[in-house]
Amino acid sequence: MIDSIRLASLSDRARNDATSAEMILLGRIMSGERDAFEELYRLYHPRLTRFLLNLVRRPTLVEEVLNDTMMVVWDRADSFNGASKLSTWIFAIAYRKAMKGLRRQDEAVEDRDAEQRISPGASPEQQSAQHRIHALLLKAMDELSPAHRAVVDLTYFHELGYREIASILGCPVDTVKTRMFHAKRHLRRKLAGDLDDWI
């Protein structure tokens, strides 16, 4: 019990240290320091890439939206008012840019290679099971709207709370809860029985 409390405290401290470091970088970006921007870009690139891939499902659009998002951070760093965490502000910009990009784009282009990518280190049996589960989950998530996918992705893959997600998506917290309820119900219905054979 004490160990879990100590670990939670260390985890909170690490998150606070990371947030403080990001705020220092933002301050340097406001002063026009290109090195600080490059560091923040490298820090957010993997997180935003994952979020955007899950949201828009169009690899060709992801890099464009990510770069547009980070250009807003560079050009308008002084518009961050501290009403939320810096990450919430950046993810909100990415979400809006992605929605705008989706409206501009035509039919979705499926990333056919996504299911072929295998995580290093897992055994062939684990890789096979992970591949099948991942394929089922992606197929089920593809049927969700982008707004519903965003809620699921931000909750489970970025560990954000409903209040932060509401801020990112620009909607009330109750809307986030409703979207999560419907998304979970859809995923549960789609995956019912499919995973029983492998788990």
C-alpha cells in the first residue's frame, strides 16, 4: 500500500516536472528561441502523431496537421493563457486543425501497412494475438465518428481526464461523457465474442 502511494507520488512529481519543463520551453519560444521550439516539437511529435493517426486515419494528413499545429505554437505561443495545461492547449489546436483538414480532404485513404507493423520484442504467438486484437479494435474504431474516436484515444492512449478532453474538443464535459458511453457501447458490441477465442 505504502509502495503504491509512493509510486503515485513519484509519478505526480514527474508529471509536474515535465509540465514545468514544457512551460520553460514555451517561455523561451515566446522569446523566439528556435532551439526551444525544436525541443518542444520533438517532445510532442510522437504523441500528436499517434493522436492524429487515430483521429483522422489518413497518414498523408497527419504530418500536415502536426506541422500546422506546431506552427501555431511557434507563431502564437503568447496566446497560451494558462487556463489549461500546455498539453491540453496543444492537443486542442491539433484537434481543430485535424477537423478542418478532414473537411478539406476527399475519401479516406486506408493505411494498409498499419496492421502489418509488429511490435519488437514480443514472441510470434504474442505478436499474432496482438495483431488480431489490434485489427479488431481498429476495425471497430473506424466505425466511430472522428469525435468519438478522439474521446477514446485521448482517454486511453493519452490518459487525459474528461475535463481536459472537453477543453481540447471544445465541448461540454457531459458531451465527452456521452460520447465515451456510446463509443464504449459500440466497441463492446463489435468486439463481443471476437476476443473470447484469443484471450
